[in-house]
Amino acid sequence: MMNNHHNHVGNHHSKTRSDVTHVYSDEEAPLNKKLPKELLLRIFSFLDVVTLCRCAQVSRYWNLLALDGSNWQRVDLFSFQRDVEGPVVENIAKRCGGFLKSLSLRGCQSITDAALTTFAQQCRNIEKLSLTECKKITDITSESLGRYCFKLMYLDLSSCALITNNSLKSLSDGCPNLEYLNISWCSRLNNDGVEALAKGCKKLTSFLCKGCLQISDGGIAHLAENCPDLKTINLHSCSQVTDEAVHSLSDHCHDLQFLCVSQCSQLTDASLVALGQGCRDLRTLEVAACSQFTDHGFQALAKNSNSLQKMDLEDCVLITDATLGHLALHCPKLTTLTLSHCELITDEGIRHLGGSPCATEHLQVLELDNCPLITDASLDHLMGCQGLERIELYDCQLITRAGIRKLRMHLPNIRVHAYFAPVTPPASVGGGRQRYCRCCIIL
């Protein structure tokens, strides 16, 4: 806008200095004059942080409009994470006040408790707050949120390694509307904290605690008993978790839709049986490296959990083609299936899958990395999967370029990720094992 004014002025050299000044006055500027303040504020409300800051430099009037708290209801400072320090957050808090409903400080590692205490006092209507990787914050921040932010519904504290059980106690005491909490990689937290949280935050629907090695069956039991509306649970790498925790979820959380227990190596088929009995609306199941699961467990799960859409079975090394037969028969909505490192899977299992309702109607992604028994015959079985968008075939030594070309003739839009070792591999230095290029070839 200012450039247009400059061009206009530049083409009329006869204008006096006072005329030029008159063109720029807030009161007489055409846009400001013709549109009411309420409409201008409405327009500004659609602008992002960078654009608002630029608008604030246009004129005194636009500065007032751009920095009006009503335009700052949702603020994401991730793009400025290296530059954002405490005073920035404090200024935003004071300017936005009760207007601010959503703030992301993801990756802003310079932020401290002092700034967030000011923020909590000023922005008491905050509903969504992301503090992931704000590594300097402690329980003091959680205490402030519990004291002032009654309306908080979404909180991400992942990788805030200094927080302890006291933080969960503060949230329990002061944030009864909390629905989403991510405490992944907060290594000081244990079952006592989860118990305290569950007693006060009964509306939780999503709980993520990846890598919290001290959280085990007892904590998950308290969570399940007090928060029956849970729909998403992520226990990735919570290595102390056993079948007892999954039984608790099955007994109390019948609306569960997403469960990740990858790297929970103590789990057995009893967990899959329990999920099939109590969580029949399950949509996503991630069980990578649950190496004790067998065909028996997946048969029990598949028969009852017919809504499954995404499954990650990587490194479930005991499963065979029988599991694929059960999934093909009972899970018609599957869109994504990961079977990487399931080394007992053969072409027969893929034949079951390729002829199933899920494959012909819904299957979009199939990952078969490191399935050494898979041959080109498997690709033939998948040619009727018209929705298939991507297939992973790394380290499938029996797959050929010719087989992939044939598949692409039937599915021209499919992305095939594979690699082929050189015909004559160079001798490795020192007589060690041969080394092949691991680079991805997208065929």
C-alpha cells in the first residue's frame, strides 16, 4: 500500500511537501476512511504474526489495529524459536491478555519460568499451549498454569526434562478441563505423578508419555480408572509396561482409538486378546518391536476390532502369513500396514492381503522392508489394489526391477521405495562384510 502511495506521489512532482504529508495521514488514508475499525480489525484477524508486525509499521493507526489483542488469539512462534526470549513472551501476554487462546513456543529454548509466570497471570483464557523442548522450564511454570489457567485444555510439555511429579499435581489441582497432555521424554515423572494427574483431570482424552521409563502398570491403571474417555494413548518405549496396563485400558477405556505400545517388549498375546475384547473401536495400533506377539494374538484382535485402519507391526518377528489372513478377513478398513522385519511373511500372506476388501478399497501404504521371503509374486498379488500409493521394499532381496516395472504398469501413480545392490559390489577395505549403498531409489 505504501509503495502505491510512493508511486502516486512520484508521478506528481508539483505536489507540495504538505500535500505529500496529507496523503499519509491516518484519518484521510482511503482505506482507513472508507472502512470502519471493526471491519479493518476483522481483516487483520486473518493475518499471521509476520504480516501483522509488518502492518504495524505502516502507520500509527495501523499499528494500533495490528497490535490489537483480538488479532492475537492464536500465536505460533516456532519459526522464531532461536530468537524468542522471555521479554517477547511477556510483551505478547500483556498485549493480548484475555484474547489469547492458543500459543506455541515449541523449540523456544531460551524461555524461562519467569516469562511463563507473567504469561499465565495475563492470559487466563488460554486453551492450548505448546512448550515442547522449552528445556529451562520447571515445576514453577506448571504451578502458575494451575493457579491461573483454569480453561487450559491442551498442554504439550514433551522434552521439558526438569519437570517432576509436582507439575502433574499442579495441573490436577488447577486445570480440570485438560483434555490433551504430552509429557514424552520427561524422565523424572513416575506413577505417583500420573495418579495425582488422573484424580483431577478426568476429562483427558489424549495422554502421551513416550520414553517415560518410570511410568508403568500402576500409573496407567489410575489413568484408565479415572479417565474413561481416553481415546489416544502413547506409551512408546515405556519398557516397564506389561499386559496388566493394557488390561486396565481394555476394562475402562472402551472408546480408545489410538494405542502405541511400540518397544514395550514385555507385552504378550494377552494384551492383544484384551484389546479385542474391550477396545473394539480401535483405529490405530502401533506395536513395533513387541517381539512376543504371535498369530494367535492378532487373530483374537482382528476378529473383534474391525475398525482398524493403521497398524505398525514392525519387528513382530513371530508372526506369519496367518496374521495377514486374519487381517484380510476381519479388517476391511485397513489403509496403512507396516510389516518391516517380519521375516516369516511370504508371498502367500500378501496373496491373502491383496485379495481382501481392505486392499481393493482402502489400502494406501504397505511397508515390507527386510521381508526376505517376498518375491515378485507378491507384487503380482497387489496389482488390484487401486488405492495403493506407496510400497516400501528395502532389503527385499528377491524383488526385481522387472517385477516393480510390471507393478507400475498396473498402478502408474504408485511410489515404490527400494534399492538394488551394484551388480559387482566393490571389495570392502580390510576384508570386512560387503557394504551396499543405502540410498533410496524412488522408481
